[in-house]
Amino acid sequence: MRSKLERILHRLDGRGQQHPLMPEAIWSREVDALIRELDWCGHEGETAVIAVMAGLHLCNDHLDVSHSFAQLIEQDATGAYWHGIMHRMEGDFSNGKYWFYQAGKHPAMQASAERIALALRDDLNPEAAPPGRVRQHLLDFRDHSAWSPSVFTDVVQWQQGRALDPEFRSMLERIQAIEARVLLSETLRMCSSIIDSLTEDARC
């Protein structure tokens, strides 16, 4: 079980750091098949496992399938967070913000704040954003670790349909990719006891 999961994560890591803000197709059919083949040996209905499946499919840009898993655990903060990102990625911004509100102060949000602030300081250029409110949001993410998935959703919505500097759009893609990978790491951590038990079970 662990080796299959690690293979999936290795392939997803191979995507690099640029993912489309609103993907129009699955990134990898091979990865999609590997995710579907994961055998949870009777744990398929547990919230932590469903959250992992939602996250893996979302990180592979398979939004419809990710959505179907997130809907099963809407009452769970992690499920709500994945649900919100999925709706942002499909362009349903108000629905995405609703689910971010339902996720509350998810532990992954603080970790995302730190990682995104570091990226904006060291690798990305918030000054590439047009002057005004959007640039200020990015500077707040950088200078105050003031990460908010809902505010970021407003930024993504604002840029849609505008002819903007490619560096700016690339920066948004990088930020969303960081957010998703941080949330996936936290989701896997929450499922670690199940993954460990399956690793020790020869039948799985």
C-alpha cells in the first residue's frame, strides 16, 4: 500500500511547481489509474481516507472525481478545504469561498501561510501584480503571512479574462500549487495511522 502511494506522490511531485489555475483536463491518466487502484482494505469509508482520495485526485487535476469524494465528507474541515479549492479551480468562486468558511482555521492554512510567504520573498515577485488591491493582497501574504484561501480566490477571480503579465499568472499558479501540496501533506498526516496499519498488513 505504502509503495503504491509513494509512487503516486512521486509522479505528482514530477509535475513541477506550475499547475494551471483552472485546469481543463486531467493531468495524467496514468496517475488517475494508480489512484483508483489504491486498496484501502475496508477503510474506504473512513473520513481520513476519503480526504486523501479527494486530495490526490485534485492534485492530478481530476476535479469531478475530487468533488465526488469531498462531497462525502462535507462536515469535515479537510473535506471542506478540498471542496473549496476544487470549486475555485473550476471557476465557481462564490461556492469555493463558502467551503473555505466551512473549513474554518484548518491547520494547513498556517503551514500554507509560511510556505507561500517564503516563496513570495525568495522566488516570486509580488510587484509583477498590477498596482492596487490585488498587489496589496500578495504583499500581505508575503510580509504578514496573512494567507487566506478566500482572499486568494478573489485574486484568481479578478485576473480571469484579463490580459496580464504572464509572470503574474505564473505566480498565482505557483501559490495555488503550494497550497494544494501543503494540504495534501496534512491530509496524509491525518491518515497516517491507517496507512501504517495497511503497510503492516500483508493482505494489503
